Amino acid sequence: MANIANDPNGFKRICFTDLDGEPKAIRLGKATVKAAASFRLWVEEILSDLELNHSHGARLCAWLNDLSPKMHKRLVKAGLAKPRASMAVVTLGNLLDRFDAAATVKDGTRTTYKQALGMLREHFGDSMPIRSITPAHADEWRKAIGEPVTVKAEDGTETTKQLAAATLAKRVKVAKAVFRKAVRWGLIPTSPFADLRAGSQSNADRAFYVSIETINAVLAACPDDEWRAIVGLSRYAGLRCPSEVAAVRWGDINWDRGRLMVRSSKTAGHEGHAVRVVPIDQALRPILQDLFDRADVGVEAVVPRLRDPGMNLRTQFERIITKAGMKSWPRLFHNMRASCATDWIAEYPVPDVSNWLGHSATIGAAHYWQPRDANMDRAAGMDSEASKSGVKSGAQTARKAARHRTAGVRTGSPDDANEPCLAGVSPPNASVCEAAAMVGNDPDGIRTHVPTVKG
């Protein structure tokens, strides 16, 4: 315990007994009763940590960092603190370089980081001491990067550009993360960006519902089965493209139960989210079956062309959409996944849909689920007579409308014994087919091997 001792002329001391039983005192000078009482509580917290050999908490560390050099030296003399090392000035450039080096993120996220770090460098300069940056400076930075900028091209043409609200929110979010790290690393006591409002990272202007009719036209315009699988897996199974589509293997498909195991590099860093299982929609099944029928023996990837890192996926897809007589929509692949999510959420419980998509309901509501004009018409009594008898979701409509060249859904095995052997579908003449491994996250089991056929 520590006590407050009153000296003449309003001077005060904090008196306590150290761990060795020696009486000690810290002179406060002239101080109010309230200030002395607050100082006493901090001293008692330090004594408690020392006695229990416990690290100081964040608030106590911040208080010690903010103490004047004179008062800190008195704590050192009393054995309650360690001498401060001579602190080199940490500049913004030092901090940003350290943050970039310490970041363990995917390439896409690293690109976003570099864009935000570049805006911090441009505004403040690399030589700016981070302890000199205040909350007012943070407010000024956010305002500056959100203002329109005139860009002059090589031919002299001037264009005015401005960050979208969602992009601005991302930049602010990264800046806040940078200065949180600075606090954690003990470089500054508090973050000047802590209370800076980031805003929403969703952009309603770029949301687009890709209808079943549109997808049917696009599928008909696809040049081959692999492209139809890319479109089908994105729109009917909600896979992220290209990362999740490229990772699909034939052994991930359980044909008997209509399930597909999805490996997600985006969520692999979160415990229990590296793999998920999604239903194979009846519109997707014939697309996969056609590709299966033509698969080369020994090829594991469902869409082998996505293994080529140099493939310009977006440009080729835009050509396919144009060939289909359609106009390209914003965020080509994301909006197909979002449209799948919109169909699912209209028909199935939120917990199920969240598991199938691999994210929380909060993320789904913010970035995926979209309002549909058909629902507005139905609520206003403006829907057609045909739909009044029971409006079906896009997924339900797809089961009847999207068959892609296949009259019926095939569930049997290919007739050719030389075709690759898939879990749940075995060539009738194959002599050996490896036993399927069961995946723990699905209680019913998903066979995940790629069998080999020995002729």
C-alpha cells in the first residue's frame, strides 16, 4: 500500500514500502489532492506488478511513457521504473518500412497496403517524426486524400479523379492499423489515428445482380467447358475466382451427395476456415459432368487453365460477355458470387448460407446480399400472374432453366474405363480405385483423393 504525505506549503509525497521492506518516498512537489490520489494508485499498481512478477498493462505503460523526465527519474530512484534508454527519433518512413516488412498478408492485400502507405508518405513525408503527428494531422490527411485530384496524361488531357468512399475507407483502415502497430511496438503512447472514422468499405454503386437469364446467355457464349465451369462455380457455388476455382480438384466432388469441398486461401489464416463445403446446384452439376467426361487421365485440377498465372481472366471474360450480347457488369467475378449469395439467402437459413460462403452474416449483409427488383415488384403486387402462384429464387429457377446442353442430370459413371476415377463415380471397368479419405469438417465425409486407374 502507498500513502499520501502532506508537507508544508502544499507539497506532497507518496510513501510506500518496497519489496525489501525498505520505506521509500516519491516527492510530487505542489499537487492537488486529486492528482496525488491518482499518482498513488499508479504506484500501487506498479508495486503489485513487481510483487507478482507481472508485466505492466497497456494503460500503465502509456502512463509511464507520458511522465515528465523529472518524475520518471524519481520513480527510477525509488526502484519503481527502469531508466529510459536514449530514444532515437522514429520517423514515419521508419515506421512504414517496418510495418511493410512485418506484414504477413496475401499479394492483393499487400498491394492495398502499399497504396495506403504511399498516401501517408506523400502527405507527411518520410522524415516526419511519428511523435509529432497529432489527431488533427490525421483528420487533415483523411480530408486531403478524399478530395478530387486533377491528373494530366502524356497527351496533355486532364482528368479529375476522386477516391470512392469504399476505397477511402480502406486507406483509413490501413493507416489506423499502422499506428496501432506503432503503439504496440512502444514507439508512441497513443495513436493519432485511433478515433479517425474510416467509413463503410462496401460500395453499393458497384453492386450488380447477375440474373439467371444473363448467366444462361454467357454460358452459351463460353468457348469451352473450362470457361463454363469457371462461370458456373462462381455463379452457382459462390466460389471466389480465380483463387478458389483454381484450387478445386476432381477429388473434392462428392457426386453421390451433391457436395463440393472448397479450399480458400483467403480465409486459410483463420482457424477452421481453410476448407468449407458447398452444395452442387442442379444447374452446376451438368456443367461439371461435361467437363468430367472430357478430363484427361491424371489431371487433378477441374480448371487446369487457371494454373497459368499469366492468364488474363478478366479481359477474356469481358469478350465472352460481349459475345453473349450483354454489357459487362462491375466487379465481374465478385458480383457473380454475390448473386449466388443473394439467391441462397432468399431460400435458406442465414447460418447455412454463411457457412457455404465462408464468411459471417455481418460480412454477407455488408458486401454480398443484394436487393432484387423482383422482390420489390412482388411486395408491391406488381409481379406477373405466373409468379404470384409462388415466386422462386434464382437458384430454384436455375434448376429448371440452366441445363447447358445436357438434357438430364447424370449421376452415373462415365462409360470409358480410361476416364479419371472420381470419388462417388467409378469407371465400371477400372481395376483399382484408391480408398477415399474422409474430411473431418463434414460429418458425412467428403472424399478428397484423386484416384488413379490402373489398366
